[in-house]
Amino acid sequence: MKKSSLIVLIVAIAIVLVCTGLGAAYLLTNHSTSLALEGVGDTFSEEVAIDGLVPGQERTYSYKGKTDAPADFTVTLTGDDGALTGYLSVRVEVGDTVVCEGALADVLGKEYRAKAEGEFSFTVTYSMAEEVGNEAQGAACKVTAQYRLEGVSA
């Protein structure tokens, strides 16, 4: 098969997947990265590199989602053993509900849930307390967030 024919075939398959809804999780861009999940069963993972924070600073990531039926929005954070992991706190909010809040090292690997329906927003904020000493400056870590919409069981 010629190279151009293979490219056309790949593009055609991608278009079919998106049009049939199998590719319903998609990214929107506005200021920073915004994630949109649409519909029960959608999942998306994102890796965030956190570096350059100094004591008293925070970094917030804001996203939007949409579901036509009531759903459970879940988030699971995993991370590397980067030097900054032990110095950060994290807060996850879905709308006005705080889903999790605490030391990053304590929330890694756990699943957190919130009810979602219609259009909703959620934020993840990583912060470093002012009391953290100089040993945290210049440190970094990577956090992977797995977002998912699940059907609500009756």
C-alpha cells in the first residue's frame, strides 16, 4: 500500500470514530488546558509537570465537562517520586463541592467521586505552604490525573 493511501485510510478511520461518538472525550483550549468529558463512559488522562513553585504559591487547572444523564465523576491522581511530591497539597473541586483536599502524598492512588449532571466545571489546585523551607525550591514532580464519567446505578 502506498504511503499516501495509508495516510488517507488512517484519517478516514479517525473521522469515523469521532463522528460515531467513540472519540467523545476531547480537548478545548482556553488560557490553559481545559478538558471536556462528554457522556457516560468517557475517560481522559493528563500528566502535569509541577515545577518552579515557591513557598506560598499555587497552580490551578480548570476544566469543563458535560453529561446528558446523571453520572459519577471520578478522579484518581498518581504521581512519581519527585522531590516536590512531599511538599505539595492538592484540592479537587467539582462545582462548589470539594471532592478531596490534603497532602498530595496522601491522596495519590485513591479514587474520589462527585455527582455530575449537565454541564459542570472542576478544578485541581496544587499548592505549597509558606512554611516550606528552601529544600523544596527548584524541586519538581509529575502528577497524572485520570478523569472519568460513570453511569449512576439505580
